[in-house]
Amino acid sequence: MATGKPRKSTARGGSVRSAELEPDQPDPPDPPSEFGVETTGRMIVTFLDTSKSGVSGALSTLKNQAGVASVSHTADFSDEFSMAEAESGDAHVFDALGIAVLTGDADQMTAAASFSVAGAENVVVEPEYVNHAFDEDLDDDLPPGGAAEDQPDSALGGDDGGLGGALGGGLGGGAQAYLRGYRDAVNHLARALVTGDEGAIAEAVEMEAAAAAQFRDTASSTWGLKATRVLRACTTGAGIKVAVLDTGFDLTHPDYAGRTVQTNSFIAGEAVQDGNGHGTHCIGTACGSARPGLGPRYGVASGAEIFAGKVLSNAGSGGDASILAGINWAVQNKCEVVSMSLGRRVRPGEAPQTNYQTAGRRALAAGTLIVAAAGNDSARPVQTTPVSSPANASSIAAIAAIDSRLRIARFSNRGTNPGGGEINLAGPGVDVLSSWPMPVRLRSISGTSMATPHVAGVAALLAEESKRFRGLDLYRELRRRARRLPLPRADVGNGLVQA
């Protein structure tokens, strides 16, 4: 296996506005302490003015009002940057994103928070939250106050025709959601037949057939590769850089021998070597070999260049600063795709964090698309909860999970919050086989974590097709090609990602 340090890049984030992925900046969220969300005591500072004078002016004010004396910059490091350097001073700036982490004492954090509240025009200061890997163990651990499954779904409209009359009569929320989607498929088919549009007829038949579809693992490939049509793809992701920000990577795994893998750890005191397994599994789905040494093919973009960033510890947790450092690293190295199967729960109605909104927007401007797991906090059909952070940022694509029958996974979160908290796409996320640290080698697990690298891998396949497919245009192409499903948009967005 080829490993090594990524080359230094000076890619910078710009500014992009899109009604699809980026509305106006929301107010920063209040710390949801009663919701069981952890904070680190540190602060994340977002510079809204990223000009040299804007950043230096904001830092000067922080120095004067919060005593922030020692400031380092990622751009200062000609070699690999690690979080140990960030924690050695009072603040560290992730230059490609225009975002900083404050690492000083409690008094400095209090002063910095007051600085933001005081109304500084060019700075937003937010608490640093603790994030976790989204795996199958989280889906039975529900937060209080989740949204009920049978809430009205604005994406469905008020159409009572077709099967609409069947939705009353005391059906449970899960059954209602399924019938709404099935109604839409049948109504779509009826309209297509009336107009005689052959393309619309074919699409409608496919939507209806999806309700009865089932995919299975075989000796040649996993069910997820079949459902996403990866096996038909004429590209492999060659020449495309995919950054998977997670718990690291098993550098000894035999299925990656000879592959180009760039690595960096953003967890102080821990090497990239994956002591958890979650990261190796996600990398396997996104970029695993087309011909693994054992078992079926499980990787989507077998020819992509892997960037393995350890932003979660071996225990599966990490602060926002580590994740933002990983995004900064990916943007600096011109990665076309970033996959993040991690996050934290949010409350109903909670706005996205400004730092992730801004990081995603500046990444898009640099040609980097970020996809993130929607979260596993639901227990369908009884209860659904909102899309987690950072997937709830409108500049980051939120990915839901479906099973092999193309039904929404029972744990998959729902797009109910405003300001970017919708679901954008869906991917295979139930009983997904992929690589696991040796000596286990292969393992099947479930989660929106497993759906997200499917989307990341398909994004790499599309990015190889054309240099036009970068950033926002890559997201639009993913959305355009998605397979529509007979399910509410609040659950699956535009549908199942397709190669």
C-alpha cells in the first residue's frame, strides 16, 4: 500500500449562494444542554469576512477582548498539520475555511462568547460540540421530544385524489407514509398515461416497481452496488480524490494493497490506524477494491484516491474542531468529495451551526462536495427525529438510509427542520457488507453511516465523467440522476443515488 503525506495546497474557500443548498445565514443555535448534547468548553469562530484585513481585524478584537494572544494558522505548516499544534496556543485558524477554534481557558471562552453576543458583524462564535460515529448501536437510543412519524408532509401537498382517501381511518404513521408514497407513484403513472409521455410512463412504472424491488448480496457483489447501478458504471473514480473523515483506516488491510492512500489524524495523541472499525467500513464502501481478496465486491469507486482523515477517536467521538480541520485538509488538497458518517443530535426546530454552513459553502466554492449522514435516532414507525448536525447544514448533502427492499430504514432520521434540515438523497444503509480492521476483514453493519459512502462513491464516479461535475454542479447531477422512490421526500429527498 502506498502511503504518504499529501502535498501542500493553497485552495481557498469562496462564497456561493444557492437556493438548493445554501439559504441566508441562520442565527447560531443555543447549546441544547437539556437534549443530552455534549460540548467541549472550546469555541468555534466563523469569520464572515475572509479577506486578510477582515480576519486580522477579528483576531485583533479577540486578542483585545478575550485575551487570545497566541494564534496559529494551518497555512503556516509546510508539513502535515495535527490538532496537537492547534491545542498548543489560544487559537488556531483553518485558513481554507475561514474558521478558527479557540482553545484557551474558561475566562477566554466566556469573553469570546460575549464578543459574539455583543453583535460583531464579521464574526460568529459558537460552542464546540462533541460528535459521534453513526452506527447501528445508536438507533435504539432515542432522545426525548422526537418528531412523530405522522406529522403533515408539505412535500406531498394537499392532493386527496387517487389513493388519498385511503390515508384516513386510523392508520399508523408508518403505514400512512408508505401509502402516501405509493399514492404518488400511482398518480404519477396515471398522469403519464393520460399525456402519453413515454419517458414519464417509464419513470412512473419504475417508481411503482420500486415498492416490490428487492436486492441481495451475491458471491460477486453486495446488494448496495446493485441497487445503485454501480456495476453498470463505465468509470471507477480514477483521478478523483475522496476524503472519508471518520475513525481512521486500517493501513494493514490486504484489500487496499497498492492503493494510493493519503492519511492524517486530527485526534491529538492517536494515529490514523483505525482502532474502531467504523472508518475502515465507510472507506470500503466508498472506495473499496473492485476485486477484493475475499468475499464479494463491496466498493463503489474502486479507482479513486483515498484520503483517510481521522476526526473521531478510536472510541468513536470527536469535537467540531477536528471535523473542521479534516474538511480544511480535504479542501486544501482539492478533494472533489468529502464523506462524513458522523454528527450529533439536534432538537426539533434547531437551526444549523453557522460554522458548518460556512464550511460547506466555502468547500463548494472550491469544488468540493460534502455528503453527511442524516443520523440514526428514529424508531419508525413510532417516532422520527430531525436530520442531525452537520448534515442539517444547507450546504452539505444529507443522506438517508434505505433497505434492500428500497424501504426507509427504521432508524433513518427525517427532514423536518428548516434552514437546510431536509433529506437530499438516499443510499443503501441496512446490512451493508464492507471492510473491517484485520483480522475480522469484512463485516455487515447498518446505519445512515453506511448509506453516505455509497453516495460519496457514486459522486466520484460522476466526477470522473466530466470536470463540469464539481461542487454544486456535482450535487445537482447526483440529484438529477437519482431514482425516485414511492416514499415521502422528507424521508428520501430526490431518491436513491444512481451511478
